[in-house]
Amino acid sequence: MGYTRKKSTSNLLLSQLLTVLIVLNTSFPMVTGADSEPQRELVTPKQSLQQVIDDAQPNSTLILSAGNYQGPIQINKPIHLKGNGAVITGMGTGHVIQIEADFVTLEGLFIQESGLGSRDAGIYAEGSHFIFADLTINQVKHGVYLNQAKDVVIKTSTISSYPDHFSKRGNGIHVAGTEQVNILQNKITGVQDGIYLEYAKKVGITGNEISNSRYGTHFMFSENTQAIENYFHHNITGFMVMYSNHLELNQNLISHHLHYRGYGTMIYEADQIQFMSNQLVQNSNALALENAQELTIAENQITGNHTGLLLLQVNNELQIKRNQWIGNMIQIRLGSADASPVPDGSLQDNYWDGYQGRDLDHNGFGDSPYFAYSSTGDFIMEIPAFQLFFQSPAMQFWSAINEQMLNPTMIKGMDPSPQMAPFLHWGQNQSIGKSAHFPITLLLFSGLLLMIVLALLNWARVEKLS
């Protein structure tokens, strides 16, 4: 009797358990491995790319065969577009590709012909977790426009705008209200600003080449960003830093920014900037500071520029140390009537190629301070044609005379511990050394010749007036 009761109870429990399992299986069907794997689909130019994207499952990979695909294209789901010679053309209207979803990857595509609206772009993206790689983007207003985005990688792509004046172009990569972006090894040319950051945070800019644009990289109201090992050349300005803070600009090559209003780097109304181990070569003004503070400018190679350091208005809390100043026409210059010289204590342990002091205790540092001033440089600013005589024996003689009659009001900065010999940095040409100095007899002769020339010019002017 007891055995029958126990068996009946066991059967009842088993029946209830089977019922629960059937209900669960009906309400929540099992997901098989095949269903969970991303779908891959081959797309041909004969198909409508927009329709294929609309019909695709989320997280699908669409492999675009070589050929032309008509845009504009809108993406509103996680997806991976991978090109193999595929060209997406926006037909001159709006964005070529507009993304309003997360987890989108674009790879190996040619993207061209956006509209000319203020925000029109080859790629316009809002969302997070984007990867844009191995793209060629041209004939667009902006190359990539990120608006309120997060977690983005843009790498190994080539970007250019329409062939027009830079004021009518957009930016190569425009980053607005966005954070956690890595911009790696891109080549950007012929745009307004190569990379433009506005209210951006935590951006890494590494290994990019930017040329023939207005600014290489333009910081506006941005913070916590690194720019490392980039190459900026033949723009109007390399780095333009405005109203930004907590930036690290290190190990960049900045050259051939020769516009009369151009700079290798301009730091304006910014603070807490680290500027280290850069090469600034053959720029109009290698480095310019205006109302900047809390800057560390160290271990840079500043070579062959018209002006090494241009000071505008008042700059405070500067650390300018262990830099090499070689072959610059003017080492330090005040660029405005209200500009102040380098604050006392800011310059330290720099190498100056014009330093003529001695090192009697052989500790590698000069026994007397280096005074940054240039009577010849000021004269060249007034009469630019005299650039032709830069580092000539006559100019050196003139500098030597003025050095003996030093006027404190002419000093732009003082380094109490100048280094006696240059030191090397990454990628530096090891042949760089002190500027040539000529024998004293040649200096005296050329100085006498210069005085005769100036006297003749003055006599000719008097004769003409009379």
C-alpha cells in the first residue's frame, strides 16, 4: 500500500516536470550555433546596396565585390561592410554613408562625392563602437564626421576633400563631442584641418601624415589627448591648440610651414600641455605661445626656422628645458608690443648654437648664462632682404659688437645653464652641430665692408633728398 502511494507521487512529480520543460521550450526556443553566428553575404554592383543592408540580419558581414555602388547609404543596425575594390558614390548629395547605430565596421571601401553642406561627409556617424579601416575617401566635404560618438577607431585610410580653397573644404576627420577615439596611421591631404577636435576627450592621434591643409591638427575645447609620432608638413600650421588642456604632443615631425602667418605649433589660451621630443624644422615660426600657462617644452629639436620661439602677450609657468636651438634666424622673438619675455627661471639646460661662453669646469654646461636676443634678427624683421646675409661674416661681426654692448631691454630670455654641445633625438640627422664661425680677421674685414656699404647707401639717400 505504501509502495503504491510512493510510485503514484513520483509519477505526478515527473509529469509536472515534463510539463514545465515543454512550456519553457515553447516560450523560449533554443538558439543554435548556426543561428548565433554572423551571416556573410556577397554583394554585387547589380544589387541595391541600401536594400541589401535593410534586408540583412544585425551583425551580418556584407562583402562588396569590385564595382560602383550608388549612395547615399544609411546604416541603422550593427553591420560590417567589407570592400574588395568597391566604390560607393554619394552623387553629391548629403552624406555618402550615414550611421545611426552601434557596432559598425567599414573596411576596404572607396567613398566619394558627398554633398557640400556644412556637415556633409564621406562618413557621418553617431553612436559607439565603430571601426573604419583601409578606406579611401575623396571628393567630400568632410572625410569622417563623428558627432557625439564613443569608442571609435579610424586607421590606415587616405582622406582628401574637393580641389578648392581650404576655406571651402571640410576637415579630414572631424571629432565633435566625442570621446575614446584612436586615429592611427592615416594619410590626410588637401582638406581644411587634417584632424579637428571640438569638445573631445581621450583621443589618441598616432602615426598620421597630414599635408597641404590649413592646420594639421586643430584642438578646440578638448582635453586628455595624445598626439604622438605624426608627420605634419606643408600646411599653414602644424598644431593649432586653442582653449584646451591636458594634452601630450610628443615625438612629432613638424616641417615646412612657411606661410607668413604660419606656425609649426601655436598654443593659444591653453594650459597643462606637454610638448616633448618633437622636431620643428624649416617653419616660419617653429613654436608660438599666446596667453599659455603650465607648459612643459622639453627635448625638442628646433632647427632651421625663421623664428624658434615667438611670444605673444603674457605666458606663465613655462618649463623650457633641454631643447636644441640650431640654425634659427631668430631664436626668441616678441611678436607684439604687449608681449613679455620668457619668465625668469623658465629656460634651463638648452643648447644654443650661438652661445660663445666657456666650460672651464668641464661639466658640459656653460659657465655664463645665454641671453636670447638678436639685434641682427630685429634688423632682418625690419628689412627682410637682409635675410640673404644671415650667418654671413658681416652679420656675425655685427652680433659680436652688440654682444659687448648688451642692452638689458633687448633680452627675450635668459638660460643660466646652457649646454655646450648638441645631443640627439629620435630620427635626428646626426650631422647637425654648431653653426659655422669664421676667423676673426675675416669677421673684421666683412664688418668693415658692411659699414662701407651702409655708409654708401646713406650717402646715396642724402644725395637723392637734396
